Amino acid sequence: MDTNKNCEMLFEYLRGILYDSWMEQFDVGELSEPYKDLGRGLQYLENAVKELVLYSAELSKGNLSVEFPKEYNFLCENLKNLHANLNHLTWQAQQVTKGDYSQNVAFLGEFSTAFNEMTRQLKEREEKLQEEAVKAERRAEMIEGYNELLVEMLSKRKEWLLVVDKDSKEIIYCNKKKQVGEVDKSFCQTCKRRLSFQSELLKWDSNEQYKVWEMEGELDTAYRVTSFQMEWKERSSYVHVVVDITDEKRNVRNLTSKANHDPLTGIKNRAFFEEYMEIVLCEELEATLCYLKLDGLDYVNETLGHQEGDSYIQNVVEIVRKNFRGGDTFARIGGDEFCVVLTGNMAELMNRKLAEILREFKEVFYGKYQCSFSYGIVEVKGKDNNMSLQEILKCAEEVMHEHIQRELERDSKAGRA
């Protein structure tokens, strides 16, 4: 075979390696002897390029569990470094979700700055919420102590102070009205209307020297009652100091709600989700968990801005939320990750619902990007379950990737057809 023919065959083979997605097997034996070594070298290059293409495709889908290419494939060196960095970054992000805000990234340029700033802000926000919660709890648990009754001062305070004769159960003093001698009946009726639980105070009879308890009033009001024994004008008596703590209770509930909800979407956050799933696993309850990941969020944030990205997240939350019951658990566990948990083995129902929701969501098209998400569903088998929460989530994510792969294969077959 002449030189031109050998060169032409080698050139076509090289072009096929670089540009063709499929090509026939190249036969080195057809080359003249001086060119066979070069042909075998190109075969080595073909294998390296194929491995590079497959490896980069998996990384582009976020599959960090893909195996590293062979050590001798020099074409994949930079991708392997990126793969290792992404693995480490994923681990760091997982640590942050567990509350470890000491994680810092120093190997990804501008992303490192953004990640480190995010962890700093999360740490500050959590510390602030914890401080507010502690303050509210201390206020709610504060014990009012009195060593002696300061009549003139107490008459000007908001608390109710009732002194009840231990034997007769009569009210012999109330700070809400100035009186001489016994408390008049009309005033007691006024207190009764304001303190609907007054009869409970009168019936209280205990050998305890000191007790703090809470009572519910009318119209969703709450009161803290501090009760103790003392001698009042040479009469053995019970003293009840009643404080309206309705606002304090509401503040505590509000702070608790903030600590358990995602501020952007209003649904439950990862902390609540992990506590809920701990109960499910500890009590060996049957449940169905759906792991859902929003597609293309990074693209929307990078090209259209984070405000549009937030709208994208809120859209999927709204569509998912309206298709489930208020009692079902729906939580945002990461930037673009969500979980829906139903009680019982409901995989078939969950699959049907999520397929309908996905079709509805894909109809929302903004011109510059297509709305979509991927999901995987796992049943938690109650007493037969032997997986931890992390294993359940990993299993759901694997199911999601299998579903994605089937969809890709189906689309590929449809395209070839």
C-alpha cells in the first residue's frame, strides 16, 4: 500500500475519533508495516477519548459516584481533579446541613467566596434564632416570687393576686380592687368573667409549699399561676399570683415556627425533616418518601439571577404543595432538594401524583428555560426497615438517577426511530 493510502486511512481514523460519535472498528492490519505502530497509538487515543466522553457525561449529570478513569488516561486528569473537588464540596455541604458552619472552601475561586459567605450567614442566623428562643423560654419559665405583699404597689400592677382562705375557700384579698374587709361579691363576679378558671384557683388544695402552673383562659389566652401557702392576717391561706402570658406563648410559638420552616418557601426545613424522620424510624412506622430535585436551578441562577432562581423554587413548591394534604410532610432539605413523606406504603399513589405534578410543572415555560424536576420514591417498611435516614435518601436518589437514565434511553430510542 502506498504512503498516501496509509496516511489517508490514519487521517480518517483520527477524524473519526475526534468528531464522529460512532465509527467502525479500525483494522490496524490493513496498514503497511511502518504505519502500524501509529495505528495502534491512535487506537489507544480512541479508547482514551471514549472514556473521557463517558466520564464527562456522568459528571455533567451530577453523578459523583462514577468511577475515576484509568490512571494512564492523561486526557481526564483535569476532570478527575474537578471530580475530587466536587466530592469534597458535597461532603462539606452535607456537614453544613448538619450544623457544622466551620466548613470553608478554598479551591473553587469565586464559588469559594460565595460558599464561605453563605455558611457565615447561616451560622449568624442560627445563633440569633437560638438566642431569641432562649430568651423567650426564660421569659416563659420565669417564676414570680414574693416575700411579702406590698398592697399599694400590687394594686397598680397587671397581675392578679388572690388570697384564698385555706379552710373556707373564700377570697379574702384581690389586688384588682381596693377594699376594706372582705372582697365584695360584685368584684368577684368581675374577676370570674376575666379569669374563667377562678373556680380552679378556689378548689386548689395542696401540701406543696410552692407551685408554678399554667391555665388556659377564654379566647385562646394563657396564664401562669404561682401558688404558695402563707399566713394572711392570722389566717392560713393560699396566695395565687396570676400573670397573663398570652403574648409570651405566641412569641415562643412564632420562634419555634421560624426554626422549623424554610424562610424562602414557608415549607418545613431540613432540621424539621430530620426530626420527623427520626420519629418515623424510631417508632418503626411505615412511610413513603419522595426525594425531589429541581432541574436547572444553577443555570437559572447564573444566567437570569438569583431572584428568578427563587421564583423557580417557589413555583415548584406551590405546585407540589397544592397536590398533597396539609398533614403530609413537605420539606426543603437543600438548595434544590426537597422531600415529601406520606404515612403508609403509598409508592403507587406517590408515583402517580408526582408524574401528574411533573407534567403540570413542565407546562410552565418562561421562554429562557424549561421548568422540570427529577424524583425518586422509596417505601420505608416499618418494622422490616433496616436503613438509616442517610441510606434512605441515598436509595431515593439512586432511584431518581435510574429513572433519569430510563428517560434518556427512551428519548434516545425515540430519536433513532
